[in-house]
Amino acid sequence: SAVISQKPSRDICQRGTSLTIQCQVDSQVTMMFWYRQQPGQSLTLIATANQGSEATYESGFVIDKFPISRPNLTFSTLTVSNMSPEDSSIYLCSVGKGDGETQYFGPGTRLLVL
Amino acid sequence: GENVEQHPSTLSVQEGDSAVIKCTYSDSASNYFPWYKQELGKRPQLIIDIRSNVGEKKDQRIAVTLNKTAKHFSLHITETQPEDSAVYFCAALDTGRRALTFGSGTRLQVQP
């Protein structure tokens, strides 16, 4: 598996502001992903964080709202921009190990937007 | 893209009974099917996975079966214990995006 950490673990933010979430892995990984999990719901993929190139976004998610950085093979950030209460959710990073298919999740960032 | 359906949404069993959760997927090219367990307030934990070249995989009280022709796979938990209570998610790998598509989840409650 992998040791994955996320910062912050939780935050309460005012609408209109932005929050950057960090994801750090203890070893180099090829694949890193960002998911959103709304209360009581399943996991929805936001984007694949590509090292050295722009992230690949899923339908319904755009770079202006969720800019992502991946400066190296162990670190990525997700920014939630111009937040509204609808952005209140848990944001999780995951990493692909081995063949890249087996995914392990970080502990998540619980975000509340007032 | 891939679409994964999961049933039931909730499942209540008595301690010691078996529990079965079923998923169907749409993309016949999918070849990797993991199952995650998520306890309240915790991250999803990978508990077992299966690849398309096998029909069944077992790990102690947990087993997963795969029927590629019918495009469905199931999680079987035997001799359930209260600590098995959690939300379980199935997923299928979208080979095009190399990303997982998750089912809607099953809340399993094991009654002592």
C-alpha cells in the first residue's frame, strides 16, 4: 500500500474564498486522483492529476473551479475556488500503486462552506 | 464511459449470517474490480479486488465473484461480525480513463 497524508484534515471557510488541499505520498506513484464525496454519497472523480502536464478533468468539473498541481511524483494539490455552500464535502486524494490500477485513499479533507 | 450499479443500498444481517452485495457494470472492456469498506468518518479501505482473468477470489471471510459475460460481480462476507458494519463500495476500472467508477454504496449493519 502507501502512506498518504492530506492537509488540512478539515476546514470551515467563508463563501467566495478558496482553499488549497495538499496530498503527500511516501513513495513515487504514477497515478494520483482527486475525488469528492458529498455527505452520505459515493465517490465522484474530479480529475486525474498528471505529473508535468495539465490535469484531466471529468465531466462537470473545470480547471477554473478546481485547479490542480502535480509538481512531482509524490505530491499534488487541489484548490477549491470561489467556494459556495454546495462545495461542502469531503475531498479525497488517491494514488495508484503497482500497475497503477490498485488505488489507495488519503484520509480526506472535510470542508464546510458557510 | 463506465456505469456501475450497486444493490442493495442497505443490508441488515444478524451476527454470524452471510451478506452479499451485488454490482453490475456497463463497459465490457473493464478488467479490474475492487471493493472498498468505509467506516464512519474514515477513508475508504481496499478490502479485496479481482481481475477479469479469474472468476473468484477469497480472503478469509471475504470473497468476490465475477461473471464477465453477465457483467456483474459480487462481494460475499461470511460469519459476519459487528465490526463488519460499514458502507461498502464496489468499483470498476474504466480502461479508457484508467480511473475507477464507483457504485452508490451499501450500508451494512450487523446486528449482535
